[in-house]
Amino acid sequence: MSDNVSETAPSLAAPVVAGRSTPTTMNAVVVPEFGHWEYRQNVAVPEPAAGQVRIAVKACGICGTDVHIAKGDASLKSLLAPPFIQGHEFCGEVDKLGEGVIGPAIGQLVSAEMHEVCGTCPACLDGKAHACANTKYRGLNQDGSFADYVVVSASNVVCLPPEVPVRIAAFLDPLGNAVHTACKVPVTGKTVLVAGYGAIGAMVVEIVAFLGAAEIHVMDVKGKALRRAEERARQGGFGDRLFVHRVESAHRNSLCENLIAATHGGVDVAMEISGHPDAINDCIRCTRAAGDVVLLGLPTDSAVTLQDFGQNIIFRGLTLHAVIGREMYKTWDTMLDLLRRGLRTDFLVTSELALSEIGEGYRRLAAGTEQKVVLYPGWDRGERPSAP
């Protein structure tokens, strides 16, 4: 790891408010070439083009993808287009409107959908822009949000209610992935398996519990993840609904058999978050006949072998659902509604750092000691976050 210091989004139409002063240069985390990143202090502040909005970034979250970019993970190389500014999880205040844009109001707290879609491909025309064939990704092949300022399409901006704290608004992007996954099929009254208890897996567990899942089973291989899940089971108000299972290679088969027996034929819904081929197969095997398997995790290899395909999938009539991004903008509406109603996510923030300390954030996440690391560009200017 190199370490050198569809629809339109909800918006509020408002006139431009004058009087905000913006510098000409800013701090930003730049990827000048594959496998290398730099924290720079003299990057030009971007100007919003017609149809764009400039946002002053207040907080941003580090995604696992960001860590892989920093390490030069070969599986991501085809997606990246250096040079670019990293980052796609963030919130901030509207700073400037491009030509033809009438809102949101200057100073409005917002986040944004960082998938820039074409609007003309079959998926977009079918109302499924989250699966756009021509998607550009801010923070991967367009400039992202690890900076003092970011520009996005005005149609991608999402206004945030005041009750959403900045430290939570910083990672609405992955929370949206979790909401999309958890809401792919009905879970109220159902038995649900979640494979992988990283940050997004933990979010999925909270959401399905909030939506009334009758029983939730968590599988993971990592001791730290399992301890977090066990602690959450004790302290999270789940009652007797949350069960944590340690996956060991030598006993994987018996674990699946025991779970199938305990759930009287398998879980109603399995949600695979890790992307590991073994976990994908475990989810398929542990799901009851005519059940649903929801797939969010990305395998590192281009091919995955599905074991006993005919017996495990065809003859049991399983439905497999692939999840990409956030439905634009149904997922955002659902997510903000869940947060208003009391969905807990604050416990996920385990580290808060200045943007200039991003190298330390990468190290902590790579070591597995954190769930979500939130970065504050303002801390480098002596500012403190506006929310606890």
C-alpha cells in the first residue's frame, strides 16, 4: 500500500445564495497511477459544469474498495482511470450550483449517488438506472469525495434531514447497499442468514432485525468479526433472535447441516455479503426449497464454482438475486425513512480521523481493527465535526 502524505434524486429548489467564499486550491487524496496514492494540498477546486453541483465535503467514509485501491488490488484495475480523486462515501453542504441548476439551497446538507448513469441504455430506460450499462463511478474513474470539495450531477444530489448526524451521513453509500440487499425480498417474520459480518454485513443485520425478521443467523470466519457480532447480539436489543456461527473449514459441512436442521429445512432468505466462493455456496445450501438467495459480495476471481448446481439450485427452486448499488432513488428514500424511524448505525463508527490521516485509516481497516472509519476534511483546518 503506497502511503504518501431513471428518477431524479430528492432536492429542494431554492435560489442561489451569495456570499460564500471558496478557495482556489484544496486538499485531496489523489491516485496518480495504479497502485499509488497521495495526500495533496494544492489540488484545484473543481468548478461545477452545467447541470452539476459543487459540495463542500464535511465527512467521508472509507470503503473496503478504497483500501483495495490503495493497495493496488489487481481485480479493480480495469475499473480505475487514473489520475482521479478517491472516495465515494460522503456528506457535505451545497457550495455552488452550475448553470441551469436551481436547487438545492446553498448550505443544504446533502449526500449524493456516486454512480453517474447515462439515462439512455435499456436498464436506465426501464427504470433500473442502478444497473446502467455505462455507469461511471466517482472515486474510481471520476473524481470523488476524499477532498474539500466534490462536484456531482445535480440529479444525483440527495438532501438530508437534520436528524441524520454528519458522522452517519458520511457512509450512506454502503448503508444504501445494505438497505437494497435487506429489502430485496420481504424479511418480516422470516428466518434470515447473513454471511459476512463486516461493516455492510452488520448493517444488513440491523436492517432485517428492524424490519421484523423472526430469526437472524450470522456466519463468519474471522474472530474479530464474530466477537463484534456476539457483542451486538448481547447489547443490540435483538432478544433471542440473533445467532452467531463460527465457520471453520474442517467443519463447514456439519455447520450447514446443523443450521438446516435448526431452521427445519433451511433459512427463508440468505444474504451473502463477503463474496467468498465458499460463503456463496453455504448460502445456497442453507436456504430452504423455494427460498431466496441475495448476492451482494464481490468475488475476487472472475469465476465461481457453484456446487451441486442441479440439486442445490434447480431442483429446490431457489431464486438468486444480484444486488448492485442503490436503486435510484427508491433505496435512498427507504434508507432515510429507516433512519428517521430509529434504525441504529452509530455503533459502526469505530474511528474518526482528519482527512490527512487517511493512511492510518487504511492501515486500521486492513488490519481488521475497525468497522467504519470516518474522515473529516475540516479537522485539517482546525474545525471540529458538527455532530457527535
